Amino acid sequence: MPRRAREYADTGFYHVIHRGNGRQLLFEDDRSRRLFLKLLTEHTSEKEIDIIAWCLMSNHVHLILHDEGGRLSEAMHGLATSYARYFNGTTGHVGSVFQDRFTSVPIKDDRQLLQAVRYVHENPAKAGMAEIGRYPWSSYGDYLRGSGITHTATVLDMLGGIDGFLRFCSDGRYGWYYARVSRKVPDDEALQAARAALCGGDPGAIKALPRSERDAALCLLRDAGVTLKQIERLTGIGRSAVMRATKRAGTSMSKNDPVPERPTERAAEGVK
């Protein structure tokens, strides 16, 4: 089957996710992590791409990158090739180190950028590995110390400096984010995607809303890629009612539709 073409962000910002092939470990030790960061810096700098945030997990990496020149694919291909050569040479591994293709989620506005940065830094805590401030292999420390490979100025300027960054990291308004990497949301991620679409609201509360508010909330879920079956399970609202509601509002998610813009907070207020 032909690959789905990458989406491009007018902002130039992307949330990039690169996973180990077959979920294999990417890093054997701290030396390999340092080498990966060195290669990341070299390849992004060569392509004039800024590193906004990063986090190295055991079998995948999260990156927030600013690519105004449209050279993201070149940089990531070079990074993956260089690191795979090192990894295979030092471990004796044979074959692909990374999955065939990295994922890039276009970041479309300032709020999504802030949410993505926070999400990347929270990954180790959510995985039960370490508290956000105690995990050494993310850019969180770069934001506090003002050093490292991370271009922190963009986010710190938006938040009013380091104190604003710390407040932002604990602000519940930015606690819900979902990196949608495919048109259909997997069943085990449906609740996360739904809450992100509702700005942290409870999808189970939609059923009790007045019809106009209920229909608007259901449209947010459909536009976020949550399937009819998943909406029925999460909200308790029958599939036919969901279809009628989204039809009335003019929402239609055919397989040829572009991924929609991020929904507004106002439409989700009723399910807070």
C-alpha cells in the first residue's frame, strides 16, 4: 500500500516520535544516549532545525523540532542512519534499529506547542520511571538551567521565563494532550484522545448535556478521530444518535478528509 503523505505545519513546529524496530531498546547505556544527542544536534544543526524539546525513553524518543526550511525528513534520516551504524557496531545487533518511518505530528498553534512540550517532559513520570525533575534524559533541565542543546527561548518567551515555565508544568489547563499519529485512534488510547479533545473534560458527562452542547461535544470527539464505536463506549450514547448529532453539525470524517484543526476550548466547556 502507498504511504500516507506527511502533513506539513505552517508553523514549522513538529512533534516527532521515533521508535525502536519491534519495540527493541534503543539505548544500552548512558554513552549511547550521549552519542544519540550528539548526532541529533549535528544533524538538526546542519539542516537549520531547532530542537525545542526532547526526551529519550528506553525504546523510543520524543522530539519537538522547529523546521522552517522543510528539511525534517533529511535530518531524521541522517540521524537514524548514523545512530543505527553505531548501535549495530557496538552491540552486534543485525538489521533495522528504528521502525521504518518516524512519526511527525504537525503543531498548529501556540497552545498545542505548549501542550506538546509538557507532554514530552512528562513521559518518564507517566511511565513510572522518574519524576519530571529527576529524569536526566530530557530537556526539562535545559529549561531550568538555560543551557544544553535545547532552544528554550521560544517557549520561555511565551511563558514569561523560568518561573512561568514551572507554573505551566503544573497547570491543569495544559495537562491533556494526545499526539494523533493515525486517522483512527487505537482503542487503548480512545479515552486519552477524547479527554484531550474536550480539554480535560469527562466524555461520560456528555450524555447529560443539553442537545446543542452535547452535539458540539460529540463533534469534537469525531473530529479528533475517535470512532463511533469508541464514542458509544465512552459516552453511553448510541451510535445512531452520534451519527445524527454530527450530521446536524455538518461533521463528516471520511477517510479522505484532512486531519482537522484543533477544537476550541469553548465547545468543550459543557463537559468540564
